[in-house]
Amino acid sequence: MLEKERNETLMNVGANTPMGNLLRRYWMPIGAISEFDNKETKPIRLMGEDLVLYKDKSGTFGLIDRHCPHRRADLSYGYAEECGLRCNYHGWLFNQDGNCIAQPFEDTVDTEHKLRETIKIINYPVEEKGGLVWAYLGPKPVPLVPNYEPFSWQNGFVQIVMTEIPCNWLQCQENSCDPVHFEWMHSNWSSRLSGEANVYAPTHLELDFEEFEWGISYKRVREDTDKNHPLWTIGRHCLWPNALYTGDHFEWRIPIDDENTMSIGWFFNRVPNDCEPYVQDSIPHWYGPLVDEETGRWITSHVMNQDFVAWVGQGIQADRTKENLGRSDRGIAMVRKRFLDDLKRIENGKDPKAIVRDEKLNKCIKFPLIGYERMINGYPRELLEDKENIFMRATRNFVFQAGQPDHVKTAYEEALGIKMDERF
Ligand code: FES
Ligand SMILES: [Fe+2]
């Protein structure tokens, strides 16, 4: 359990809160580049701040205040110009650095632009990486967007999936360091949901958690594995400060505010060798549904939807004064302790964990990954068709989130030369 005050410290992310200050020191993915193929603006609430992300006609992204500093109109209804975003109310124009670069009527009557020069709109740096748009809301000097190795992998089909979850970000992120839930929430619950009674996945026998440069790794031995298995020798990674990496995908938990979180998944599926070379022109994105429209209940059919059920079930903000941690929760205790320690580090003017400032290091951030060889070198088609191969199940179908649109499914099938399984 965690006392009330610490719980609130760790959860709340507004500007000038301790955790808000800490999380603002990291770049956060906030959307997909392909979202702007057919729109110019996207309203975004990020760590309690209402903003608008836009792409101007020159192709430059900007992230600025949602409200115009003239008379507060909603800039997500603004329109992009060659440079900047123009307010749709009286035409004031802002660029990505927050400067007001045109004030049509004022410019006509005051050629010295006295008012214009006093205007600055809230603005934050934006970068593109891995098909994602990233934002940084923290103090200067601005660190580097982490250049994780999978962003440079070739011959893969990537898709970005986003879902807004109505609960606090921390309970989502704690799930990134919780190996035992795989057995119960994914394996065994999926069996029950598909009508299989009395079928139990191999149970967990031993766990280990290890802090490394970019996060905390968790390792496990199950009834069907031993300490030579990659689940123990490599493990999976809770990435700092708010992501999970499992071997073929990232999941970020981006705080919208204290009570809502944007789940952003980035999925990489290597094509089989006979489909090489494969070059993806544009990385598709989609918004995954949360609620089953027929029943009004949460969707439970897919892996991350099952996780979402756990997170929202813990309450809008989990009351950690009422929990009882066991030995399976050592990773969760480590996550909390690291954040609390890092709050002290930033008070003392130091960087928290996993801030990237070294260009050389950031050429490619590598860490050991289960299935690495297959991601780099590919695999023969026979492996893809081997129904007994559990790792290939997630390649033959999109098991992670419900609602994959047909155009993404079709593009995926074309890339891998398969027909996806009918199970979902
Ligand atoms: S409110 Fe935006 S230009 Fe007037
Ligand atoms: Fe999970």
C-alpha cells in the first residue's frame, strides 16, 4: 500500500505539481503523422493543458495553446497557412515558435505592429519519429527524442493505435511491470471467454526485476520454461517513464490529465523473407474502441482491451491506500520508488532517469529483445504458417486491440502475403 499523500504525488500531472514537473522532462508521443494526411489540426489535452497540434502547408508541425490570445477562440478550428496556423475568428496567425506573425486589421492600421510584437502564444517543441509526432513540455535545455532501435527496423509493417482511457496514467504504467497478470488476465481469462473451462496456462514459478538504463526489466520462469528461456535471459521491459516494450511493440501511457490517459501503441510486424524487400510508404493509425456497443461493457476480446479493463476497474484514480502488495508486485514497488527518488533528483537540479542528451548514444538506443533475430533477419513462410508456434500467433492476427479497420487489415495482409486468422 501507499499512503494517500504519496499516491496523489505520483498520480497528479498538472503544471507545477511534482510529477507534472518530472514527466514534462520527457518527450511524449502525442499522435500519428498520418493523422495529418487529411486534416490540419488536432485538439490535444496533455498533462492537463489544452493545446492544438497542427501541420502547416509547408509541412511543419506546431503545438500551441488551444485558445487564441486575442479573444480566446478555439484554434483547433483554425486553418493552416504556408507558415503557421490562422485563427478562424479574426485571422491572427501564429507560427510554431509561438510568435504572432500576422494580425490582419491591426497590421493595416498600425504599420509598426506594436500590439503584434507583445503577443506570444504558449508553444512547445514538436518532432517526428517512428511515424509518431512527439512533444516536449519541459524546461530547457530540451533533451533528445529517444531513438529506439525498432524505429529503424526494415521490412516491417508498422501501425499506430490510440485509445483514450478514462483513468489515471500511473495504474496504466504499473501494468508495464506486472508479469503475473499475463497468466490470469490474458491466457486464462481468454480461455474462459472462448468457452474453455478448466484450461490453465503454465503458472509462474519465479520472477525477477532488474533496473537498467532505460527502465526496469522483468523476467520470469513458468512451469513450461526454465532459466535458459528468453523470458528469463532477456525478459520484457517497462520503459521509462511511461511505456512498455515487449519485443514487437511499444505501448505508451500518455497522461491527458489526472483522470484520463491516451494509450498509444506502436506495432511492428516483420514480413516473411519471401516478401522482402518491403517498404511501407506511410504508417497507418487508427483509434481503437473501448466499449462494446451491444452490451455497453468494456471490450474484452483483445490483449490490450483486457489490460484496459484492469486499469479502469481500479477506479479513475486507484486508491493505493487500500491495496496489499505481494511478492509478485516487487516491480511495481520499484517503479514507485524510482519516481519518488527522481522527484528528489530534479529538486536538486539533476536529470531524472533515462533522459537522452547524448547525440552519439541516441544514434540507436538498443536493449536486448525477445525475438530480436527474427525482427532483423526475418523468417521463412513455413514459420508463419506453423499454427503451433505461439510467437507467430500475434503475426497471423492482430491480437492486441479490437477494431482494426479493414484498410489496415488489407494493407497488412498484402505486406505479409497472408489471410489473417478468423478468430477475432
Ligand atoms: S480570437 Fe483569434 S483572432 Fe480574434
Ligand atoms: Fe497485459
